[in-house]
Amino acid sequence: MTERGFPTTWRDPEYLGAIAGTVSTAALFYYSAVVSSAPSSETIGFVLLWVFAPAIAVYWIAQQAL
């Protein structure tokens, strides 16, 4: 456990990054439930890009803005 603990405000960059990652993951789970084909390695890489890119972008923007 870190010394800082749980974020105390919704404007915390770590909290915003976690929310963006969670929403991105949920959207991908929804997409995978709709599409009936098996994922290839390219698809998995593309999926990971779309999960981590928004989380990293929101975290970076929140750090710059706050």
C-alpha cells in the first residue's frame, strides 16, 4: 500500500486515469460480446492500445491541468 492511500478527490490524476481505463475496458467487453469472431494477435494488440491510450492520456492531461 502506498503512503498516499486512496485518492481523496475525483480530480486526482491517478483516479481519472483509473476511471478512463475502466470505462475503456468495459467498452471493449461490450464490443467482444457483440462480435462473434475469435480474436487474433493483432486484435489483442489493438484492444490493449485502446485500453491503455485513453487511461494514459487522461492521466497526463489531468497532471498538466492540475
